[in-house]
Amino acid sequence: MSERDLKGYWKKNLKYLGILLSIWFIVSYGFGILLAPALNEIQVGGFKLGFWFAQQGSIYTFVVLIFVYVYLMNKLDQQFNVRED
Amino acid sequence: MIMDVQLWTYILVGLTFAIYIGVAIWAKAASTSDFYIAGAHVSPLTNGMATAADWMSAASFLSMAGLISFMGYDGAVYLMGWTGGYVLLALLLAPYLRKFGKFTIPDFIGDRYYSNFARTIAVICAVIVSFTYVAGQMRGVGLVFSKFLEVNIDIGVLIGMGIVFFYAVLGGMKGITYTQVAQYCVLIFAFMVPAFFISFQLTGNPIPQLGFGSTLADGSGQFLLEKLDELHTELGFAAYTSGTKSMQDVFFITAALMIGTAGLPHVIVRFFTVPKVRDARISVGYALIFIAILYTTAPAIAAFAKYNLMETVNEEAYTEMPEWFGTWEETALLTWVDKDENGIITYAPGAAIEGLPEIQRNEAGEIIRGNHGEVKVNNSVTSGPNELYVDRDIMVLANPEIANLPAWVAGLVAAGGLAAALSTAAGLLLVISTAVSHDLIKKQIKTDISDKSELMWARISAAGAVLVAGYFGINPPGFVAEVVAIAFGLAAASFFPAIILGIFYKKMNLQGAIAGMIAGLLFTLAYVVFFKIAFPEYNTPEYWWFGISPEGIGTLGMLLNLTVSFAVGMIFPEPPEEVQNMVEEIRYPQ
């Protein structure tokens, strides 16, 4: 236990959380709600962009965010030697 | 045609029920660990699928697309609210609770806040949240039976109770997990098949998520959503892609649903069933993929169905209506009142009739029809121009007929609706039974109980919970629909902050957490009861605080919980050394 830099692991984890949750917030609450009226001026295919983020894009982003988190944390676990066998 | 649909429904429902029972016998629980967390042997992919079925209820399957159809852009509150919570689950809850490695949420609250009082508060929250939710599921089972098989609604509830009783009492979490996997397959297949067909018919693209943004296949070259906005504004509705709720209300409802999702005990507990911390993380990802398949399709179905409806009915003669129109009139899900007596259907904003339609019948029980052959209703008509009442559930239920799909597809929709309702009901009942057998009996009343008798108590409480849920399904309290908003608000305002602080703030003590939970709970409950039950006449934006509807108030309840927790926590001493060590412990996978 003492050999490992657990504080460093936790700090890095919190940093990842901060970044990923910021994206989570910006895409759903930002693009999907607060900025939706402005983004609706932009048309992508048959979608107004704000509407697309609110009803499609944010959900895709959520899925991607979780898998990015999984990837980062698995790497972090190994790097700091806290991975379960 | 009708006979065919019924026959297919019997075959498909019978077949799926046989599968659920077979799985239950195969996955019988042998210990409390099996019963509570399936022995923590579930693979991440299996758990992801089970979580998706656990999560997607009768409302997601039957009502959500219809709701969005009539809400347009505002429907995003459900789409983002009921998926975004999984990001919180994956990043803030699941891995740490898995590392904690006990059986229930009250277990975590009780150990982390070193008190049986905290544990009991958590038990009470879990039971209230789960019962409000489960009553709606049993009702959903009854509704599907009555709509598709013409079985009395109460008998439908009893049949559903019988099935859930069988696999929840026998198999516990182990039985539930594997039946939920089967139920997910049934419900997603049933949801997607009509969606592919309809998307292809309307836009020429079979993938609903793409068809949603494509041009119409009618040769006009116009985008579906553009045409939909046009139809809406022509008839005096708000444009489909802009909605009518205020921005702050959309914001707060979305937040309450997201945080509530992450705080729902029957969802959280599913991540106790996988072997490792990293399994818990990826399992949330799988769960969200399985959920996203339905949740990205639902808004497309909503738009397709709304387009079909508007194109079919508006300013057309009643006698020109397709066959399904008459079929659904007879179930009181669709009603036309010819206010101007010109035989032509006018669809416009506002209600057409007062209350829900009641079909007029003569003494022999036959339906009474009007001048054009329409089904007459007892309701008084409103003064507005609208002549059409459309129940939101019809958008999913009638889709196969509206799109002229084969009879087996309609049967499939019934089986899918049942799968969605039963899987969610089972997960909720398990939370209730484990809260009683583990957190009350084993941890507090009779601590020296053997594993075997604890398992027996778990089965007895599961059986008791099924009976109570069935009772509420048959005698639903008048405000069932209203209380679903409470379930999310309460989960957001009680559990979520207590768990998050428990993991991320080592110094949070018992007093702070309990004060926070009670404050959040009472505040949210009071606000919802005031507007939804006590004074529904005041339930309008001008009376709401900061323009926040009762559906969104859980967000404010959560902020209150956090504030109170910190304020009260500062006055009292830090938690004991061993609790702080435990918190330290759960932060690292090993």
C-alpha cells in the first residue's frame, strides 16, 4: 500500500471526472438547452442543430463519455498498480 | 384482422412467459448472496442488458414516444434526463459502490454514516421510492392485457403478479438478472421492428435515427422535421422543434431526472452484481448503449407518428378514415366530436372534450354511433375548435396498424410492453424485499440470524412486496401518474447527495448527511404534494418557485440537501478513523 502513490491516483481520477463532466454538462445543458435556440439557426441535414443535440446528439455523447472514462481509468489502474486481478 | 392480432398476441405473450419461467427455474437462488446480488458473478455485458431492461419501464416503452409526439422539442427532458444519469452513475457511483461490496444502498448509507438510524432513513426512502414506481408497472401490465387480449384489467394485474412472484421469490437477483436479459431482447425487438418499417415507409431510410433527419419519400423532397414544423404552425400549434416549456423549467426537469436516475436504488444495486470494479465501470457503458438504442429511436417514432396522424386526420372527412381509426375509437384512446357537424375532422390546439373519453352505450352494451358512424362519447365538448382527442399511448400501440404492418408485429408490441413492465417491477420488488430482510431484520432486529433463515425472510418479504404492489395495481391511488414525479425527485433529493458526499468527501459526518437527507426529502415532498395533490389549481408557472415545476423541484431539493449537509456537518465532529479509512479504501480498485 505504502509503495503506491494513491494520492496521485485519486488526483488524476478527479481531474478526469472534471473534464468529462464538463463535456457532459456543455453538450446536454449547453448545446441541448441553453444554447439550443441559437444552434437551431444552423441546419445539419434535416435537423436543426439545437434540436438534434437535445433529442439525439447528447445521448450519443453520453455513451462515448462513459467509454472514454473506462479507457482512461483502466490505463490509470495499471499505471498506479491498483488494478484488480 | 382483429382475431389475427389477438391470436398472435396470445402466442407471443405465452411464449415469452414460458421463457421467463424456464429461466427462473434454471437460476434458483441458493444463498443470500445469490438472492441479493446474484453472487456477484454476472458478466458486465449481461449486467448491462439486465440494467437496460430493469431501467426501461412500461412508461419508456409504451408512453414515452407518444409523450414526445405531443411535446416536440420539450420531450428532450425525458430523452436527456433518463440517459444522462448514466454518466453520473459510471463516473461517480458504480465503481465505488462495487468496491464497497455489500448488498444494498441502505447498507452503504448505514456503514458509511456509522449508524442504524441513517440505515433506517435510507430503508424508508428506498421503500417509498420503489413502491411509488412499482404501482405504475403493475397497472401497465394490466393495461396491456386489457387492450390486447380483452382480459379484465384486474385479472391482467393478477397474471403479472403471478409471473413476477414466481421468478422474483424463487430466484431473487439471480433469477431477475437472467429473465431481464430475455426481457430486454423481447422489448427491444418489439420496439425496433415497427420503427424500421415506418421509417422506411416515410423516408425511404430504414434506420429511424437517420430517417428522422431525412426527406420525405412522398416526392416532395421536403425534410420530415421541416414539414412537421409547417403542419404544426399551420394548425396553430407551436413548431415541433421549438416546444412550449420555459428554458429554466426544461433545465431543472432534465437535471432532476438525471440525478434521480443516478439515485434510484434498483438501478444502483445492479452494479453490485458484477465481479470487479472495472466490470462495474464498463457495465454502465453497456447498459447505456442498450438503453440508447431505444432512446434514440423513440424521438424518431414520435415524429413519424405525429406526421402520420396530422396527415391522415386533419380536414379530412370522417368517412375517409382508415380502419385503425375506428378500432382505436372503440377502445376510447381516440375520439372525434363533430362540433361543427360538417363531417370533417378538425385538429387544433387545446382539448376537444372535458376529461377522458367515456363511450356511450345502449342498454344492451352496444356502442352508440353518431351521424357519420363515429363512436359517441358522454363527455361534454370544449368551446375550442379542436375536435380530436388522441391518447398519447396510441402512438406506440397503434403504430403497427397505422403503418399497415402484419398482425404478428402488433402481438410483438404487446409482448414487449409486458416485458418492459415486468422487468422493472421485479427489480423494484427486490429492492423492497432486501431492504426489509437485510437492512431491517439481519442488520437491526435479529443480527444472529443464519444465512438460510435470512434467505427465507428475503423470500417472504419479496412475496409480501408482490402482494402490496398488486394491491396498488388493482386499486391505484388516484394520483399514480402524479407520484412518479415524486420518485425521481425524492431519489435526487435524498440518496444521491448522501452517496456522493460519502464517497468524495471523507469528512462528511452522520449528522450532516442525515440532516441533508431529511431536509431534501421533506422539501421535495412538500412542494410536490402542495402542487400535485393539495392545490392542483395553483399548479401553473406563475405560482412555481423560480418557474420550476414539481417535476423539476428535485434539483432544488438536491441543492438544499448539499447545503444543509455541509452546514450541519461543520458543527459536529469528524467521522471516526475507521470510517475515513473505509472511504479511502473504496476509492481504489485494489
